[in-house]
Amino acid sequence: MKSIHVNLIRMTSICMTSIRTTSICMKSIRMLSTVACAGLLAACASTSHAPSASTASADAPRPIGGDRDAHGCLPAAGYAWCARVQQCVRPWELAKDKGFDNTPAGYDAWCDAKDAPATP
């Protein structure tokens, strides 16, 4: 790779000395640059950094937002379990529909009410 770099520098200096050969020299410089880049890409592609199949499945990252809570609700999507209606709900939507304060305390008070009848 060093020899290509040295040749590239030599060709550049030779090309600058003669205006007639500039076009030919520029083509040669482009060709050497292309070969150098191709060599670097080939070197990068030949090294394998892929984990083995046994470690890939054990260490595979979980998708973002795919975690579910104990009731199967998706907290990343804003869902939380409401015992009163026995389903996953978005607290701000439930607060608007049922008329309680859109606060964590208001949500907890409404959903945890034991004596209130379940209203789907």
C-alpha cells in the first residue's frame, strides 16, 4: 500500500511539469486512487467481525419499545395497567374519557379504587 502512495505522489509531481501530459497523468492518478481504495475495501471486507451463532442469539439486543410489563402492557407506547377496567390504557386518554385529573395521583386513585364498579 505504501508503494501505491509513493507512486501516486511521484505521478502528481510529474504531471505538474508538463501541461500536455496533464490529461494522461490525471487518468493515471484516478486509476491509482481507485486501486488503492479497492485494496482498502477488500482488506476491510476480508476480516470477519461477526459473532458466532451461539453468542449472537444469546447477546442479541432486544428491540426498543418491545418490553411488556407483567400485564402485557407496552409502557414505551404509553400504556399502563388499570385494575378498575382490567385492561391496558393510556392514562391521559382515560383521564379525558372518565373526567379525573391527568396526574399520576389522579390515575392511581381512579384505577385503584376498590369499591367502584368496573366500567369498561
